Amino acid sequence: GTFAGEVKAAIDAKFGGVSSGSSITMPMSDAPLFELRLSSRRPGDEHGDKVLPPRRQADQLLNTFWRCVHPVDYFLDEKRFGQLYELLFAGMHLEIEERVFIATLNIVFAFATQVQESVGVAERNEVANTYFQRAWNLLRPETILWEPPSLEVVECLLLMSRYLQCTNNSHQSWMAVGSAIRMAQSLGIHLPKTPETGMSSDQAHWRHHLWNCCVFADMSVSWVQGRTAMTSLVSQYSTSRSSHFRDGLIETLELYEIIRHSIMAQTSVGGGLAERFGLHGSNYRKETYCNLVLQHEACLNQWEKVRLKEIPDKDGGNDDAKMQKLSLQFRLLHARILLFRPMVARCCFMQNNALVTADAHFDSSYKGHMIQYGAFQCIWNAQKMISLLDKNSNVNESIHILPWWYRTFYLHVAGTILLAAMQSNNLFTEAVSDSWQQTLSVIKRHEHLSSYIPHCASLFQSLSRKASQMRHPLEATDLLEDLSDAQFHDTFLEFGFHNDSFLF
């Protein structure tokens, strides 16, 4: 059966329960980290949507974006965007469609508003919502597909998609990335070729960079929404990048390519007619995944050795380099968690599986040892992620830390693994218990940033209490607490563990 079925069976075996039909939202997928109410475009309002804040305020917002958001998301060309920004405020001709540039600028302002942690939630959401609605109205997403494509529209759609990822508009985020990719392909920037006559080196690099951003966005949105990335998208690698494009995107794409192969190895393909022609389905990968894990782990270790050590680790120096290295560290930890997560599923939720219990020698077999090793590695990387978040979540800092929505996402990722570990007395050690308390402490420090985060904290605590009851049933005073069994099952289903279930 599927992983979700195994979780439900394990919970029902303890307490029983009827499905609640509830759904748990996830950060960077459909959780409302930013509160946004998309409205239909108001006719005749384009002039009002082109209104810009005073120059001094605009400069502050743009500077905040470059310092706090851009080092993590690479969608804009800082040099080119800055030149257009100066021309706009000087009242000069931009040589591109002004409407699209102002739309992109408003999304920049919205991000720069949201990243200011000292501002109250209501004020941040109200101001950022105003900026984003202006961008939405100016770009006109409902008609953009039928207009001639441009690189500026691709850029705007990618940035818009990232903002929408932080809201509960997951479909719009998904469609924005897809539209950007199709436009980019129509413009031919996905094709490796020499620069056209009259094209400057910076222009050629920007085209390559923008296509790589399409690949980056596609993988990011696909995986967090539990969808399959467009495997036909091949990023372009250029060893002659100009200095202002050395922002960590290529390193991130290298890492994401390793993750993509890991996820493909976890996902069931073949079966039915395909197996008649030699394609093996899930049974084949059950036997080979443990071997593939070693190969993929070696790739991640090599990537860490080559890429992370390229970035100097000093107290002084380049602030952007510090942000870049921190971002890559979190993405590496996330990659390792994704690689080993199926092993956690096997160790924590499959004890009552008939096939597993029938194999008396499973735990002492090579496969059994590999699965246990992978489970410990997954949990250990989740602990490291929590520790790194704890170290880099000082609310008094304005730079050198990830934007709070990324920190919330990684808290959710790592916290879910620790919750899973609670289902196994062998895995939920004293050190893991300490990490869980650390997780709750870090979440508590983030509760003022979004109305979603207190809800997430409450859910984690409820799941933790119920998991404790399952490990120590005689010590439980309330059988069901405040959380139903179906909610417990649905939560892990929404967390994405069901994608791994076929393996074991």
C-alpha cells in the first residue's frame, strides 16, 4: 500500500478514527505566509497602478531587496535593472515596455516590504498587497499569453511566481512559472548558441542567466507542490560569467540536478504496458534505491567539497557571499533530507507492514542496515538544519540571514522529519528530543512574522503530544488530545511522505 495508507493503518491500529477531510497547508506551496487577496483587474486604472513611491522611499526599498532577497533568489539582473530604474525616475525612455518594468519594480517593493521583520504583520501585508496588486493589474496575467513575448515579461513572471509561492495562490504560482518557460522557449534563450551580432556580452550572459532562472523556478515550484519538474529543461552553464552573475545560481542548479535524480529514483514509473518493453516499475527500484543512495550521497559530498569551500568563511568581507553560502548550506541540507527521507518512512511507519514483519532477517540484512543508516542520516541533517536556523534567526539582524519565509519553510521541513522520528523509539533519541525542543523554540521566535506560523506551531505541538502517546500509551491520560487521528494521518500525507511510500 501507499505510505499514506500505512500511516493511517498505524494510527487506526492505536486509536481508530474517521477521516476528517482536513488539509494542512505547507510553506512555499499553499500556506498564506503573505496574506494576498487577488482581485480582477479594475478597468481604466493603469495610470493609478503606475504611481511610484517617493524616490527616497523607493531607493530604500530597492536597496533592501538587493541586500536581503536577491542573494537567495536570482531572478533579476542587478546591473541592468538598476540602469532602467535610474532612467525611469529621470523620466527618460526605457527602450523596453515601461508597464512591464513598473510591474516588476512593484513586486520588488512588495518583497522589500515583507522582509522587514520589525514591521507588524498587518502593516506589512497591507502595504505589500498594494504593491503586488499594482503589479498584477499592470502585467495583466489573464492576457499576457496572447501578447508578443519579451525577456522582461519572463523576468516579471518568475519574480511574481516566487511571491505567489508565499501565499495561498499555488495554482497561480505554478501557472506563472509555466508561462515564463514557454515564453523563454519562444524567444529561444533555452538554446545554447553564440551571441548574436550586435549583442553585448552582458546581454548574452543575461539571456543565459534568465533561462537558468526558469529551470531554477520550475524545480523549486514543482517539488514543493509535489509535482514533476519538466525534465526536458536543461540549464545552460557558462564558465565565462561576468562578475555580477556570480550569484550562486549555477551552484544551486548543480545541487538541484542531483536532487532531481534522487526524486526520480523515488518516484514510481513504468508498469502496465511500459513493462512489456523492459521498463521496470516500483519493485525494481525497491531493490536498487539503497545502492543509488550511496551514489547520490557521494555526489552531494563532492558538491559540498568543491562548491561550499569556494566561498570564504570569514567574519568580515562580502555580505552577499555570506548570504550565498548560507543559502547553499540550507539547500544542501534539504537535498540530503530528501535523499534519505524514504528510509525514515520505512523505519518509522512500516513496522506493521505484513511484508516487512514476514522477513525475520530484514534488520540484519544489507538492505536493513542501509535503511537504518539512511534514516539516521536524514534525522541528523534535520537536526543540523534546526541548529543552523537557530543560529541564524536573530530578529535584530537585517542582513546575513535568510528571509523569514525561507526560514519558516526549512523549519517545516526539518520539524516534519523530527515528528516522523517520534514514531520510532530507536530513532527518537535524547539528542533528537533536544532538537525538537529547539525547533519549537525557533518557531516561537517567528510567530510574530505571519498569522500562519502560530497555527503551524500549535499543529506541531499537537502532533508531538499524540506521537508521545503512541510511544508511551500507558502514560497518556487523554487518548485523543485535541487532534484527531485523521488529522494526524492527513498531516503526514500533506507533508509529502506519500511520495516516498512505494519504496518500502
